Amino acid sequence: MRISVVIPSYNRRHTLERALESVFAQTSPVDEVILVDDGSTDGSAEMVAKAYAAVKIIRQPNLGVSEARNRGINAARFDWIALLDSDDSWLPEKIARIRAAHAQHPDFVLFHSDEIWMRRGVRVNPMNKHRKSGGWIFEHCLPLCAISPSASVIRKSVLLESGLFDPALPACEDYDLWLRLCHRYPVHYLEAALIVKYGGHDDQLSRRHPIMDRFRVRALHRLLTQQTLSAEQRSATTAVLLAKLDILLKGAIKHDNKALIAEFAPLRDFWQRARQSC
């Protein structure tokens, strides 16, 4: 199992060194490390070039995390992609544990693990809705993102077949990808915390893009229009989509958000009619 690591980064010099150190501290070394610098202006790419000669650096204008990840995945030389966000880190046994799981379960195309959450230096316990799992987890992926990118190791060919990350989604792009992958493939879950996620900082996507469910709704709508779901998957997806639309529109009406109402009210009407006609 030969692994390329893809790290997208935009002005994350203050966390990038921690992320890279966690990669090079692996007890089972990776085969390639790719940093995609997404138009940073903080000197982070220069710092990496000076301190980490083994890292392949790809520079691009500031096009967003999806474009950055996609650029790195396309450039990767090996069959497996390990994603790592520049504000997260891996525990030393992550790659060794993933390789051992792959040796025992070679038919799986996506591996992921549990995680540790840190917020402003304090460990926090995730809510039950964030609990990770394995197998056919598509329905578990519908309410919210069920796999952390930094915890995932994915076969490159499957990523390419899926269409990679959607640059049209400024957030929830990982949620969208897991939906597209998990209705077609089971995933292998390692019930061990192998990554650390650091939250609470000002440049998190969730802070820059409020009302995150609007992006999830767009992903669910697109998935339903692609006609690739089983009847059971389609029914579950429609139910979650309508529930999210109801909540989204109640908030939009309360705050007189005309743009959201104009976009999502016709969508709700369409899928209500579609469900009634089934």
C-alpha cells in the first residue's frame, strides 16, 4: 500500500509545521508528501521549502480547498491518497494501522478512523451524532459529515471516478464527496483515535460560511438528480433533504433572507411533489 499525502493550505503557517511534523513522525513512513499552497501570502510555502526538502510543493492562486485537494490528488504518484488538513495532525501509528487494516481487508477502497477533538487547547468530547462507523454508512452520512478528511485514506482511482471534490461548494465539499462514495462502496473504520482535529480558530470554514446546511442541501439535490441511488437510498435521501429544507426555509423566512427563500422554496416544492408521486 503506497501512499501519497495531500495537504491543502492557505495562510496556515502557524499550524502547517505541526501537520507536517506529524506526517514525518509516522512509524510507517508515507511514500510522498504533497503540499498544495492555495495562494498563501504568509510565507508558508517558503518555510516548507526551506525546512522540509522532501515535500513536493505545488503553488496555485487562491482557488479554495477543493481545487487545492484536487490538484494534489491529480499530481499524486501512488495508488492511495491520505488527506490531511493543514490545521490537523496525525498520531504516530496512523499509517501503520491503516496499512495493517488494508492487509487484512484488501477489498475496501476507503479507510478512516476515530479522532481526538481539541478546542482552544482543551480536549472536548464529540456529540453522539458525530460518532464514526464503518460498513455501508451512506444513511449515516446523510445528516452531516461522517468522515473527517484528515482521517481518510482512499484509493486514488475511486476518487478520480467520483469526480473529486466539488469546487462549487465553498464548504461541506467533504460531505458531498462522502455521499457520492458511500452509496457505492462500504468503508473500513478503525475504532481508534488516529488524528487530532483542532477547532475554535478564526479561519475555520464553518466560521466563514454560516448556514452550512445550504451547501448540504445542494449536495443532496444533486445526488438525487443523478439517478444512481437504490430505491431505499433515494427514499432516505429525500427525507433528509426535505427535513433540511424545512429548517433552512424557516430560518430564511424568520430573517427575511430573500435569496435563500428564492433558491430553496422551489426546491422544497419540487421534492415534496416527487415524494408524493412515488
